Amino acid sequence: MKPEYFVDTSIWIPYFREAGSMHGDRIDELIDDNRIHINGIVLAELLTGARNEAEFNRLASALAGLKFIPGDPVSFKSAGRNGCALKRKGISVPLSDVIIATDCIDHDLVLIEGDKHFEVISAHLPLKRFAAVKSPPEKGRK
């Protein structure tokens, strides 16, 4: 069976805003294969960033076909357990990232991301990551 994926906001933003983003072809392939999941956190983060109503509607439509992971008391309790475990180890990461990581762990999803917090989380929890490599700066930029 092919792995299923979850794409973090840190990857969706360049995917939607930059032609030819680093993971664009891979994400297109996974969308075509119906192998990408999303949760309420990432959906809300992306829609919050819309510049206008037309962009909001375009984003909402583009994301509507993804597999949605609903939040429920069991999933939030699991996220709370993971957040507590990290906190006991002295690790402080945003709650939104703990929830995303927990959804990936609980649903056996590979997380495609470009956020340093997930590297920290995966060192302590069984999070499967497909980490984005940072693009080298463009020539002429400092």
C-alpha cells in the first residue's frame, strides 16, 4: 500500500504562491492519487492568509477535495498527551504543530514540511517526516 501524506502550511504557501515550488510536482501527483490529508488547523491557517475573497474562494475550492481529518475529543486528548510529553522534556513548540504531528502519528501519515519545529518533535515522537530542503538564496540576494 502506498503511503498517505499530510502537507504542512509551510509547504502549501509556496505551492500556491510560487510557480514551480520545490514540492509542486510531488504534491500534484499526490493530489491526483488522493493521498493528501488536511486538518482544521492547516485549513484555517491557509484560508486566514487569503488576500481577498477571490483568493479565499480559490483556496477553499482547491483544498476541498483533500481527505479531512476531523478534530474530536480523542484526537485532542492524544495531542495533549504528546504536548505534555514534550513539555516534560523541556521542549516548547506551538500547539498547532503538536496537533498536526499528532494527527500524522495517529493516522500513519508522512508529513511533508519545512518547519524546524517538526524536526524537534520527531526526535521525541514517532513522526514520519518528508522534510523540505531549504532552497539556496537567489543570486543577487543577501
